[in-house]
Amino acid sequence: MAASRKAGKVVYTCSSCGGQFPKWVGQCPECKAWNTLEEGIQVKTTAPNPRFSGYAGEANRNCVRTLAEVGAEVQSGTPTGMGELDRVLGGGLVAGSVVLIGGDPGIGKSTLLIQTMARLSDSLPTLYISGEESPAQISLRARRLDLSCDRLRLLAETGVERILALAREESPAVMVVDSIQTIYTEQLQSAPGSVAQVRESAAQLVRFAKQRGTAIFLVGHVTKEGALAGPRVLEHMVDTVLYFEGEAGSQFRLIRTIKNRFGAVNELGVFAMTDKGLKEVSNPSAIFLSRHDEDVSGSAILVTREGSRPLLVEVQALVDESPLANPRRVALGLDQNRLAMLLAVLHRHCGVAMYDQDVYVNVVGGVRITETAADLPVLLAVLSSFRDRPVPKRLAAFGEVGLAGEIRPVPSGQERLREAAKHGFERAIVPRANAPKRPIKGLDVIVIDRLSEVLDIF
Ligand code: TYD
Ligand code: MG
């Protein structure tokens, strides 16, 4: 412990002016800002850092080379055995990469990782570090999920120095640290979970991953405000950030790529939580669609494109007379401001006023829609509820609504239309520029230029 304390001196750095001080004070002596001093470790830059030396391959790693020379060494992704996880990782797990998995407590982070690690352990050396559960608890869960437990190595530990010492002996190809908030470094005095601890522990793990080529999964808890603790700090340090989404009551769990150095962002992986752990959902369109037997008003089907695959999602709206002076606009799974804007366009360009109505909009299944292709279906659902007239059955829609009341095209129109046809949809309302070049079998495509045209369609 004493030896590791020598590795770096504790300094307090002002996050506003960058000034460094040996003691914590409430006000920065230099820039006079309040509460900006953060605990950290001073790394000596003049002498070689002992933590960087002594590893195989280190000598030839830090020399100037052309991109072509480097490219040959980079390993492409190793499949994890979970197709949906590979999808959000951008094809598989890359050696030396650090993946941060965030999400609410109890959403299934540990379950996903124990399942993945058990599969990987058949072919690769794997190490699971738990700072939250005891080995007995983890083993019990693995047994209940019928996972192969023979080769997965397990350690319950929270000190990052001891974790890394052990990891050096074990040399795992894949390592899980569950969770980063429980891990601490002996070099800092602050409590585990504090920003300084999280940042420094993660920095040491990232360094280890890069030096040894070990792929590391870091589990991160989400704070009440919805941010990963150590706000934004971890996101910069890691290669990939995955986020669990989903409603508490729902059985479905979505994993979204927030950042990825090896692939596209906004990819969506879909799982279902069952009594035998997480199961992949390979045809997610089916789960987000309504199962209404008869026509109901206030429901429209959107063809969204989350990441690289199109997805059919139901958008529901409820428009009801409001007793309030300021009627409510509630959007779940959508941007609230966007909803207010769409209602203003509806009023200005179609003459449909909702200033005395409460408007609630919900995206079914706990999906969060971030793309503007949802504009048109949202307004279809709102109009349908307002007029109490169901949107015709087997009709899907997508399209961006502009402030001038025009319907603007969205990317990958063809692909969306094909997905709708595949799921038995017979009609689609789309922007003119998204009209298919050749007719799609079984699908009647209605192209529109302006929002006012939808008033005549149903
Ligand atoms: P867990 O992976 O422990 O969550 P996290 O690590 O994100 O905090 O998930 C625990 C939840 O998952 C718990 O509420 C029970 C549920 N669960 C199942 O429904 N089936 C299962 O087979 C397992 C292992 C967990
Ligand atoms: Mg957990």
C-alpha cells in the first residue's frame, strides 16, 4: 500500500482554471471559482512512469509508423456468442478495447455479462471481477442460468491495484469489472464512487487494457439524474459506451450504442429478460407492434431506423379536453419540445387547434426515438385521437415535418418500406423523395409533399 502511494502525489486541480494545489479549499485561490477543486494524482512526466514499462511489446508499440503498418495488427471483432451484443459493439469484441455498460440498477447488466463471459470462457481466458456480489451469489446465478462455469475465473475485489496485479498473473483476454463505482485506488483518499476515484480507477484499467490487449467491460451505474456517475468523464476514456434502456415493467431490454470507436452509434440490441436470463430478440419489429384486434384511434405505426436496421414501432397519442390554463404536453420516448413544435405546425398549416387540449404521446415498448422520421406518425396518432377516427389498419408512415408544413425525406426510405411490407403492411404514407423507384410488392405507397394532405387521407 505504501509503495503504491509513492507512485503519484495527490493534487487538487481546479476544473475551471487548471490550477493545482496541495490541499483542498472551497474557493480556487487563482481564479476564485467556488467548489471547483477535484482530487487527482500528479503523474510525473520527467521520469519514465513505472506503470508504463516492463510489458512485452511495449518497446515497439511507441514508434512512428504509417497507418498501413498499424492496420495489419489490429484485430477485428471477436464474436461474443450473443448476436445482439455483437451488433451494438459494431461486430464483436475488439482486443484491448474498453466497453462501458451503463443502466439502471436491476436492469440486467450483470446478467448479460455473466452470460456473455460464460460463453466466451469456452474459447478464451476470461476473468470476472465483482465488487458488488460475492462469488457464491454469482456462481448461484450462473448455475441457475445453466451456464458453463468450468473455465470462467472469478474474483471479488474492489482495490484496483490488487485487481491489476491479479490480472497480470491471469492474463485474461476478456475481463469484466462490475461495477466501476465500487472500485477504488489506494492513491486517493476519497470514497469509492466519487468522481475522482471512478476516474482514476478507470484510467488505470484503460491503461492496462491498452498495454495488454485485454478487452474490458466496465459496468457503470446510472445516477438519479440519468447520467453515468463520474459525469462524462468515463465516456471520454473508453472506446465504446452502451446503455441499457427499457421500461421497468417491460420484459424487453434495449441496449443502445452511445459511442463507438469501432462501429456505428445508435445501434440497438434487443433482449428479453426471462426466467433463464437474457434472451436475444432477433425480430424486434414484432414486439413493438400493437396487438389491437379492432381499430382504435390514437395509434399509428412508425418505421424507424435505429442503427443499421429498420424497426416498426407503435406510437400512441391521447388528446383530451384540458381543464388547465396551460394544457399538458407529455411525450414519452420522444422529445417534448419536438411535440410542441409539431402541434404548432399542425395548427398553423392545417388549422387544427389543440390549445385547449392535453396531448399525451407514448412510444410503445420503452423505445426512445431520436430521429425526425417519427414526426409524421406522431401527428397521425395525435390527429386520430383528436378526431376519434382510427388510422386505417396496416398503414405505416415515416417522414420529417418542417416548420413550413412541408414533409421532408428521411434516410433509407426503401429499406423502411421493405420492412413494412415484410410485416404485412399494405399502405404507407411517405415523403415524396422517399418514393420507391420500383413498386414494392403488396405495398401501396402514398407520397405527400405537405402535412395538410394527410387530412384528406383519413
Ligand atoms: P442484474 O443483472 O442483477 O441487474 P444489474 O446488474 O443491472 O443491477 O439483474 C437483476 C434483475 O434481473 C432482477 O430484477 C431479476 C432479473 N432476472 C430475471 O428476471 N431472470 C434471470 O434469469 C435473472 C438472472 C435475473
Ligand atoms: Mg449488477
